[in-house]
Amino acid sequence: MKKALIFQGGWEGHEPAEVADILAGILREEQFDVKVTDTLKSLEEDLTVYDLIVPNWTQDSILPEQLQSLLRAVEGGTGLAGLHGGMGDSFRMATEYQFMVGGQWVAHPGDDSIEYQVNIKDRNHPLTEGMKDFTVKSEQYYMHVDPAVKVHATTRFPIADGPYKVNGEVDMPVVWTKGWGRGRVYYCALGHVAEIVRMPEVIELMRRGMKWAAR
């Protein structure tokens, strides 16, 4: 049985406990032994015993020893998978963390009332095979993204008004993967609150992504 660690906390607006419960349920359906914790002290333990680590911690800060433990575990082969601000807006001052993740949230023009399309780009990859484009009404994440990532789904900006519109249309990554040493990294920008995470498309993306990251 594969082992997974979910650490949840940070900004409560993302409903970290509820989202962690959904993600844990997906993993248990896939026969993972799941540990859910609400403290970053869990990162000071031996993380190499896990096949998968799921960050679900928006903003806040991380101690250097906690960050280095996480970086080393993924480099050594532990998978990393997460969504929205729980992985893409954690520890804003920790640039090494952002380097490993492959991107960082910077804006969501229009806040959580925007209706937008998610476009599947990599229909031959196991992560998105058979999936169709779908619509979400939630925050549309504008990310600063590592050019090394492999993009599996995108969304088109702009929709909401703002000074960024003068730059014209851009396809922003929504789902991507990358490597970090021997570890696999998976990120999905969807999932502002538990209601969005429960969407069938998001459930399926996270099911596939977490399994893929855990090899």
C-alpha cells in the first residue's frame, strides 16, 4: 500500500480542512494509506517514507529546515501533487519551493465570479486522455510559470477587465507537470473552495494527477 501525506492549513478562505478531506478520500479509494496533518512540523519528519506529498497550505511561511526536508524528499523520488493556492500560493517568500512547484499565483482578475473555459491540450497523456473541455465559475488563476513545465490544460485570458488586457490574449496553464530530481510534480490551478474541488472534472484530474505523481 502506497503512503501519502497531506498537510493542510494556512489561509482559511480556501477551506483547507474540507479540501484535504476530499483529496484524502480520493487517495483512499485508490488504496493509499493517508496521513492528514494540520502542522508544518510534520515536514520535519522523515518524508522519504511517503510515496506522495500533497501540500494544501495557502500563504504563510515555512522554516528553512522544513523546506529543505520537503525539497530533498521530492528530489529523492517522493511525488508532489496539489491544487489552487494550497500548492500554487504557498510560502510566497520561499522561491526554492516555487522553483520545485513550477509556478506561483499572482492574480485572479474578476475574483471568484468569473466563468471561464478549461481547455484540455494534451489529449494523449494518461492525465487527460478522454477528458473534454469544461466550464468553471470560480477564480481564474493568472500564474507566473516555469517554462520547463509540460502543460496539459489551459485557460484563455483576458475575461475580466484590468490593465493587463493591453497585452492581448494569452493561454494560461491550468494543469502542468514537471520533474524535480527523481520526483514527479503535478499541479492543478482549480479548486478555490471545496465546492469546486468536488466538480467531477476536478476530482478526475486530481485522482489521475496524484496517482501519476506517486508513480
